Amino acid sequence: MTAPYLQRLAARTAATRTVLCVGVDPDPGALPTGFEPTLQGIEAFSRMIVEASLPYAAAVKPNLAFFEAHGSAGVAALERLRAMVPDHVPFIVDAKRGDIGSTAARQAVALYDVLGADAVTVNPYLGAEAIAPLIERADRFAYVLCRTSNPGAGELQGLPVAPDPDAGHPAEPLWARVARLVTAWGPGGTVGLVVGATAPSEMASIRTLAPGLAFLVPGVGAQGGEVAPALVHGPATAPPAAGGAGGGLLVNVSRGIAQAALGAPPAGGPTDPAERLAEAVAGWAASLAVLP
């Protein structure tokens, strides 16, 4: 892979005409009938989700923790899952990494070179030093946690931060300061933000602060976030993310798709779990369409 990540994402978004990112978070306690709550059952269900997603979704995002929980065998299962995804489909690893520079450099090798991630999620708590090794490659990308979708997000992310007159920063919540700082991180075009759909007013403010950064938006579906604000405020309005199809936006749906395969099928609907997943992915792709 040599083309910049944002360029490849725009090409995939144009091809699928949607900003849907399908999350793969295989919970052993939430598998379809006939799937054992073992690594084998988890891998089989994950493969089914990916297969259902490839014709419709702009990107696929497995959550590393759900595979790491099974040790080296779980990581091997994730590697096999990655091998299913063609190079033109962005493969985003939800890893939430970030550590001192030397450690982050090894994280970059593990995630990019060994696992083959196109993009990863990272934590900004250690500052720019911890992110630098993950955003220095022109063909890879990191989404920095900014304003997340979980109920407890505001506990730290909403803390007031004192003004910084030297840098020209006003008093503001921590999430706003993160957005403001990240705009200056990296060589340009290799970093974006995670902004939850459950905080639409904050999303609008973050878009104003970071007009050129790509957004990865979780929280739609099972967490209650709405599609409309994400489609309004999610696309970038300035370079480097603006200009291509979707404006660098990805909206993640995980449980809202996986749960379609659980329980009794709806009246008149398909009974096969794979067909139910494909129907759910197609529906979400249509809901998140960005091109006619």
C-alpha cells in the first residue's frame, strides 16, 4: 500500500456510495443459534459478518480486545480475518494504543506491518510523542480519541482546561483542546478523530475546531446515536480530508448489525443468519449513503 489512506478511503466510499464502517466485536455471549461460545464460534461468526459487509461497507473495523481475550490463538484468528479483506477495503483495528515513543514504535510495527492494519484508534493521553510513530507513515492513519460515545465519556473528556495564552487557546473542555491540538499533529493527512454520535452538539463544535480532520463516528445504533447529525457534521470541510467522497467520514455500526443474526427472524424475513446480516449491512449502508 503506497497511496495515502484518505485517498484509498475516498475511493472505497465512492465505490460503495456509503460511509458505513462495520465493527466486528464478537461477544461470546451474543452469538447466533448453533455457534458455540468458543474461539471457533467467534471466528466463524466474525467471518460471516465480514463476508456480509464486503459488498456494501466502506470499511471494516475489528476490535482487537475481543480477539486478544483468547490469547495467541485469538490473534491468529484475527490475522485470518484480515486475510479475507481485500486491499482496497480499509481495515481499521480498534486498538486504542498510545504510549511513550519507543513503545509506540513497536505498536506501529505490530499493527501496521504484522497485522496489516490500514488505520488504528489511539489514545492521546500521553501527548503527541505517543502518537508520532503511528502517524508518520503516509499510507497509514490513526484516529485519536476525542469525544467518545460511552456514557462516562464526559468524566474526563469534559473537564475544563485552562486557557493557554501563549498558544492562543481559550478555556475549553478537554475534548475541545484535544481536537485543537491534533490538527497540528503529524505530517498532514495521517490523523483523524473519534467523535461519538451520542454527543451531536460536541461533534458540531469539534468540526468547527478541526475542519480538515477525518471523523470516525461510533455510537450509532445500539448506543442510541442518530445518523442525521453524523452526516451533517461528520464530513470534513477543509483539506486534507475534504474533497473526496464522504469527506473522510466513517460511521461505525457494530451491534446494530451483529444482533440482526440473533434470535428468531422477523416475520417474512430470511432465516439464515448470513442472509440476515447481509440484509442489515445493506440497510445501514443505505441509511449512511453519501452519493445518489
